[in-house]
Amino acid sequence: MGNSEAEELYPTEPAWFLHSISSVSNILPLLWLTPFLLTSKELVMSLSLFWRAASWKAPQACRQVSTYVTKMRYLFELKEDDDVCRKAQSSGMFYLFHSLAPLLQMSGNRYLAPPFRASELERLLSKFGQDAQMIEHSVLIGCSDQREAWFALDLGLGNLCSSGCLQKSEMETELQGSFIELRKALFQLNEKDISLIFTAQALLRWHDCHQFCGKSGHPTQKNVAGSKRVCPSSKMIYYPQIHVNSQELESAGWFSLEEVATALRRKGSPSSEQDGALPFWLPPKVAIAHQLIWEWVQKQSSSSNLA
């Protein structure tokens, strides 16, 4: 989609983002994706609203929001400035994938997602006869509080294979780990790794599926951060999809901690209606999604009690 088309998909006012959010702790899990999804004007408006919403909270909460705001600004700079992002790659950390499966190492009874510095990755690629230029296919997935950028690189997808994919088994032996399907390792990963790997996998999959322009049919090119793809021929700009795909989802919305906690306690059939509308229901307990939601509510509730 072009810039004008993309802007139509974003709300003109960021108030929707804060609607029904009752405390600062509730907005923190939502803030991290903001710099990937908002335009520059909307980002400035959102940051202003976030700060005003938190300014009357306890000092600890204000410090938390201040840290997130700083990270968001830096992530936005990385997303918009190719030179800044390219420089960040030289000192950043990289998470490796092969055909969308993350590289994991077993530690006790849990999996860890080991990151690699650019220098380590370059040596690895060189050992397997690959050019260090392959690093340019990585995508930005976040950063630390100290502004250390995090990237993800898939060694077995898309146009990388045209120059020769790295063999999965050889890489696993060298790296002393395994490329494992995410669903098989989900409950044995820590919270930070789950968040990063899900984000990385989604972005890598999107880039693999959008290598050609839907208008001209010509190859598209990603920016350094991987926050968009551009067709040099038609000048179309493509962004990762923030709107609901009605062919895959019936509806989507934002929910507060209280609403989610209430839904977790709700029993009975989801077919019952309240005031002519279906209440908010969660996936069944046997679903992975239910477990992830339950763990998030427990963490948020604990954080609120400590504050």
C-alpha cells in the first residue's frame, strides 16, 4: 500500500490506544510495538498522551513510562534512518532462525534463545562460505534500556536461498543448539525470549511473503530495519499488516486488565448474550493462547500489588 493508503488504516487520534486502560502498568505491554505501527505524527501524539496519562501516577510508574518512551523514540529513529540502523547493527545482537524456526539451546529443563554479536555472526557466515552482506537481510525486533538494538536473521528463507541457504544440521552442530518450531518450545522459554521470538517470527514471515509488488510484479526492497518494503518501479510502500484481516479474524479490539481477568473467571457457554451482544470470551484452557493470557494477567496483578 502507498503512504496515503497506509494512513487510512491508522486512526487519526491516538485516544483509542488509551481507551479502557485503567493503569500505567496495563499500557506497558502495548507500548513496545508502537514505533513499528505508527506514523511520525501519531507517534508524537501518542507519546504526549502516554506521558500525561502517567504523570499523576507514582514516581516508579513514571520512571517506567519514561524508560519506554526513550526506547520508543530510539526504535523510531532506527526504523526511519537507515544509517543509524546500519550503525546499530554493528554493535547489536542477532537472534538466528532457519525457515522461521528459532535457534534454541537447552539449559536444564528450559530453552534459551542465544543472541550473537555482529562480529560473531560475521565469523560464522565466513566459516560457512557466506558473505557478511547476508546480515542486511535481518530485521529490527527491539532494543534494550541501554539502546542495544536487537535483530533477527533467518538463514533459510526467501532470497537468501538464491545464494545458497546454510544447511540446518551443520549450523546446529556449530552453534550447539537446534532450530525448533516455536510451538514445541513455547512453555519452556522465558518471557523475554517469547516476546522477541514471536515478534521476530512474524516480521520474518511477512518479509518472506511480500518480496514482490502487488501492482508491478517487480521485487520489493526492505529498508535496513525491515519496518517496510518499497517497490522501486511503482513506488508503492508496504508495511506489516496493524488492521484486522476480516478473512482470518471476525473482530479484534483492546481490552483492559480487568476485562481480561473477568473473562478468565467467566464460566459457562459463550453462546449466552448480554444486552444483545456476546461477552468477551477467551480460548479454552487447553489452548496455548489461554495459558499465555493467564500468565500475563498473573504478572500484571503481581506488579500492581507491588506498586
